[in-house]
Amino acid sequence: MKKLFPNNKLLSPNKSYDEIAKSVNDKLKQSKNETFGALKETDDELNLPWGTSFEMSGYADYFESIYEDGDD
């Protein structure tokens, strides 16, 4: 699988969701970049799959609540 997707990153099986979320949020607090670019930088610095920081920072939930269509 690594040959098919050489840039694919996987979450560490040795870390829990809470540990990864804490490291993401700690890194975002340290960042002076307050754009969505900071999320990509955080994913890259922590060697996380793309979008992990977006999800674990709470932005995904925020935007889901704003753009929810009410069909639930």
C-alpha cells in the first residue's frame, strides 16, 4: 500500500485519540499563524494525515453546525 500512496500518513497506533488531540491543540496554541494554513502546518509537523488538525481542533464540528441542512 505504501508503494501506491507514498505520501500517505497514518495515525500512530501507540497514541490514543485524546493524546493526539492534545498534541494538535497544544501545537495550534503555539502557532502565530491564525489561518487554515496553520492546520496544514500542524499536520505536517506532527506527521499526521491531512485534515487531522481540522477535525481535532473543533473546526470541523463548528462548520458542520453552521452549514447543517437540518435533514437529520
